[in-house]
Amino acid sequence: MAEAAHSPDHVDAWPTWPSAPGGFALGAPARLARWDLLLVCVSIHIANYIGRVPQLFPALDLLKPAPVAKVVAIGLYLLHQSGQRRLGLLRSPTTTCVLGLLLWSGVSVPGALYPGLAFRAWIDFAWTIAMFLVIAGCVRSVRDVERLVLVYFGVTVLYVAVVLSRFQLSPDNWRLGDLYYYDANDLATLIVSAMPCGLYFVLGQRRPLVRLCAALGLVVLAVGLTRSGSRGGFLAFLAVVGFILLGFTTLRARSRVVGLVVVLTVVLATASDRYWAQMQTIFNAHQDYNVTSDQGRLKVWERGLGYLADRPVLGVGISNFQTAEGTLSPLARRGERGLAVYWTAPHNTFIQTGAELGVPGLLLFIGLFATAFVSLRRVARHTRSMSPPAGDVSRLAQTLMAALLGFAVGAFFLSLAYTDIVYTLAAFVVGLQKVARADHARSQQVQA
């Protein structure tokens, strides 16, 4: 510790952690540590709540895989509080923001417009955050993080493949609509968040079979993106493409360009004329219903900012935005004249968080992304300076940055504040930071 304090970059360096019980340095669990029951249960959980496998195959729901895997995973994690799986190792700014969101959303329940709805939503959210801790806590090495990222990518590909096989499109019905749990716009954001993971396994792996399967999976995701017809998903895709070209410095420029050319070729080859016509409306916003209609996104966002201004501390309560639309909105008075009143979703995850949880909730949610990006940037920088350099860790860190960026852009047009997608990605970030910090400490000990 004393020697580390005199290093040139000591201000930004990670602390050197003590050895784990049993004499092994933290991060020393073998990189080749095999799958165990906890990791399997976490993977099943990701398949259930990201890939929505029980909805795809209802027969599986008879076995109740979602609650069983969740409860067993939590129990196993609590029983395995040693080495890299200690709960205390999850301390990070991102974890603080996530737990702060859980606490503040709970505080919003008593004053919510519909307390019963808010309480049920908070219970569901509490389960999500519990699994955030388990996912981040279960990883013992970078290899475990890779495994879970591969599961995330794989179940997304499975979901898209099943949807494409079951929902037939036509010239008059050219895009996907309501699907299994997700709608087409939600699916597009999920796809974009998974694409960098696929690219990581295509370009950063030595095993030919994994690379081939990941490449085929990327093709499936590219087709799913065009079939979704989502403009928000398209913008998220462009953001990820830009990041990979300019910010994905752990891969050679030629590799990045080749990978993106393949994906873009699939998108261009499978996108219909109707798809490109839909994307062109992004540049003609003044004629779009999202600008002109009272139920369009722009007017809904304006009303959402109004709810935030009226209730800046606690908001209208977790999951109560639609209740506010039906009771507090100026449009709610239409019901007195016998006209239809629409209980509209917020269609913007950040406005949703602010309107429902107030300014503190919004700051915590933004902080989740900000701290995650800072942590990943630090992981990428420090692991490149290790001896020997840990290039796989740096690539994985930048992969997760691209995935989070894709989600953040897509979520700007959707209502995804409490969904499992963002908290699963955040768990990957915290888990990677945990094991990378231990590896960095071990590298410093070796150099000393």
C-alpha cells in the first residue's frame, strides 16, 4: 500500500485489497473456474427476464423457472460469502446509485397517487435490485463476466429468432408490433444493447465455434432490428456504431470496420423500403404525430416535466406516471365531458424517473449511467497498464460501455426505468469492476 501511494497516478488508482480467506489474493480464483450452481441459476434468471424464455415456450412455465432460479440464486449467494463473492466487494458508486433508487422509490410509495399500485411496483423493483446484487456478486473472475454476457447475448438472439419465425410480416403489416412481453420498440433497444456483446465474441475470441455462433447471432439481431421498424432503435444503433468506430480503442481499427461492415450489410440487405421511409420521418418531425398529437411523445414529455415541477421531491410515485396522465393531466378534464382520457406511458425513461421519483430519483438514475461509464473507462485504462496487459478485460469494459450507450439512447424514447435490462447491464459493470480491481491489485503485488 505504501509503495502504491507513491505511484504517479496514485490519485486515480484502485486500492490494493488484502488477501481473501485461505491465503488467496482477491481476484486469484482461477480464471478457468468452472460453472457452478449459482452461476447456472443466474444464467437461468437472465434467460427468464431478458430472453423471456417462459413466454416463448409456455410449457416451461409449468416448472416455474423464474421464481425458482431467483430464490435459489439469492440463497446460494448468501451461503457463499467468501472470496470474490463477498457482498462487501460490491461497494461502488454505481451500486450506491442503484440502492439509492430502491430506497427513494420506496419513500415515494406512501405519497403516490395510487399507493397500492406503487407498492406492488416497488416490490417487483426490489426483486430486480436483489438480483442486481446477486449477478454482480456471483462473478469470481473476468471469465464469469464473459459467461454471463454471452448468456445475455444468446438469449436475446433466441428471443429474436423465435419472434421472426412466429410473426409473419406483409407489405401492409411490415413491422413487428406487440410481442412476448416486449413491444417492437422495446425489442429494438434490447437488440442494440446486445449487439456490442456479439461483436465482442466475434472479434475478441480465439475459439472458432464461439466466433461463428456470435456472427450468426449478430445477423439475426440485425434482421430483428429492421423488422422492428423502431426509429428510437435506429438512433440507438447509430450511437453504438459511432462509439465502436471512434471509442472502441481496444480493437484494431480494421477489425472494427470489418465487423461493422458485415452488420451494416445485413441491415441494408434486409431493410424494406417502408423501413427507410419510416427512418426518414426522423428528419420531418414537424409532420409526425409525436409532435402534433396530444398523445405524442413531445406533449407527453411536456406534461411529465410538469409533474416533476409540481412534485419535485417525491414525484407522483413509482409506476404512477399513467395514473397522473389520467387524473392530473389537463387532458383528464375531458372525462367530465364524456370524452376519452388516455392514460399514456411516459415514453422517456429519464422523464419517467423524474416525474415518478422527483429530482433525487432522476439524479440517482443519471448517476447510475455516469458512474458506470466512469468505472468502465477506469477499468479499461488500468487493465491496459497492467503487466502483462489484460486486453480481454479492456475490450469487455468498452463492450459494456457500448451496450449501456445503446440502451440509454433507446430508453430516451421508451419507458424502461425499472426493467431488468438496465440493471443486468449495471450488474455486469459492477462485477467486472470488482474482479478487475482485484486483478490490478494482484498485478501490483507481483510488480512489487
